[in-house]
Amino acid sequence: MPNPKRRHSKKRTSTRRAHDHLKTPSIAKCPHCHEPKLAHRACPHCGYYKGRAVVDTEA
């Protein structure tokens, strides 16, 4: 197994890790009830997705 001959510098390590941060989720507005929801998912408030009721949200 090959092993590194020298250690990587702090700059090289942090440059590689520059894209490892968390991204904020994209929030869309539900066209049916106008509540915020995650994109490409059924609305947790009204249960609609693409104009159809797909989830029963009544308790």
C-alpha cells in the first residue's frame, strides 16, 4: 500500500474542504395553499403535489 511521503499543508487541506459545507434547502411556495415547502415534494400542509391531492393530511 502506498503511503504519503510528506503531510499535506493546512492550506491544501482547507482548499480541498472548501465545498464540504452544508447548503440551505431550497424553499418553494406551494401553489395551492401558499405555504413554504421543500421543492419537488408534496406540501405537508395541504398534501398537494403538481395540482393533485397525494397525501391525506386530515387527522
